[in-house]
Amino acid sequence: MSLVPDTHDSQAIVAADPAASGQRRSIQRFFDGLLLIVVLLVLWQLVYWQSEVAITGPIETAKTAIALLGSENFWRNALASGRAFGLSLVISSAGGVAVGLALGAHRFSGAVATPILTALYTVPKVTLYPMVLLIFGLGISAKVAFGVMHGIIPVIIFTMDAVRNVNPVWLKTARVLKLSPHQTAVRILVPAVTPEIVTGLRIGFSLTLLGVIIGEMFASQQGLGFMIMNGMNVHNVGSLTAVVMLLLLFALASSSVLLAIERSLRPAADAAPRPA
């Protein structure tokens, strides 16, 4: 009798136990993320050794970031960025989902709008910023507009594709089962399109933040983008690198939360074709 466990038996046990399989994937993702962080920190340190005048090291940047978090000036600028980002995100998300649902429901309009949206998405938005300033002027309105320009298009595209890709068999099944429009929407359409919409919102979140920060860098007297540009002008490398690091940490944490929500919604989408 062999005392060595059979590999096929072990795989069968893991496959038969979804909880164990999910836990194993979570542990694997944790160690993969930890390894990625270590690699990035090593690369960061190597870049710092090669060009000390352009960037600060990880340890020094962390100390500067902690000092910034205790600074009233930082929180005043962070509040200005947060206000503009919040408004931009609400407009991008609500407007993008509404327009995407309308275009997805009307296939001809969606087919006409798809190449236009794709072309607009590829246009470098920085080239349009002078026009944004002429229309909206200096202040929060220009930053909000620039953030919306970055974030709304991917939300529209993902929402539109989610509606257009709903399996027609599911809708036919709903009609055969004589489900009401409300039941069809709740049991089939919402679970089917929600994961893709969340994906669009996750991408729109990051691009909206990018648009607001870029807007603050070009024409603003407050905000985290202004702090980055001011650090470049006065060659305050420590402050510049620390603000960029804090922004990256915020973006990564927010994207991770949205990604976890998206993954949790996938089983609901898989269960959509069974409306009984």
C-alpha cells in the first residue's frame, strides 16, 4: 500500500469542495500580490539609485507621505480634489449607465454610436483641455468636465455591450414562463448586465480620477494635481513622489474593492438563464 497521496485524488477533493478551492485561490492571489509588491519596491529602489534627483526612495517617500498626512495643507488640497472627483464620478457613472442602457436597448443607435465612441475614446483628452478652459473657465467646473470626459465613455461602452450581449434565449424563456417585465428585469436582465456594468464603472473610476488630476496640473491653484505640479516647479522631489504614491495607493485600493464586487456578482450572472 502506497503512503503517497494520489494527485488525482487530491484534485478531485479540491474540485468537490468549492470552499477549499476558493480559499486556495485567495491564498494564491495574496502571495502573487505580495510578490508583485516586493518586485515593484526593488525596481523602485534601483531606479532611485540610478537617478536620485528625479525620485526618492521607498523609505524616504513613506516618511514624507506620513508627514503629509499630518499636514493641514495636504488635506485642504485633497478635499478640493475629492470634491471635483466626486462630482465627476457621479456624472460619469450615472450618465454613462443611462446612455449605455439606451444605446444597448436600441440596437441601431448602438451600432451607429459604437465607432463614434471608440474614436472619441482614442482621442488624447489633453489636446482638448484648452477648449475646456474656454468653455468652463478656471475652477472646479473645468476639472469636473475634464474628469467626465475621461470616465464616461468606457462606462457607456461596457453598459451598452452588456445589454446587447444578453442571451436572447433567456428572454424567450422569460416569455415562455410568462414573466412580467418587472420579473424579467429583476431575475434575468439585472444579474446578466450588472457584472459588465461594474467593470465599466471600475475603469471609469480610474480614468475619472486621472482626468481630474491632470486638470488640476494644468490650470488650478489647489488640489493634489496642483501639489504635483508645484513640486515639479520648485523641485520638491520628496513631496511630488509622496503625493503620487498616495494617489496610487488610493486608486489600487478602490480598484481592488470594485474588482471584488465584480467577482462576487459573477455567480449571479451565471445563474441568470434559470429564471424559474
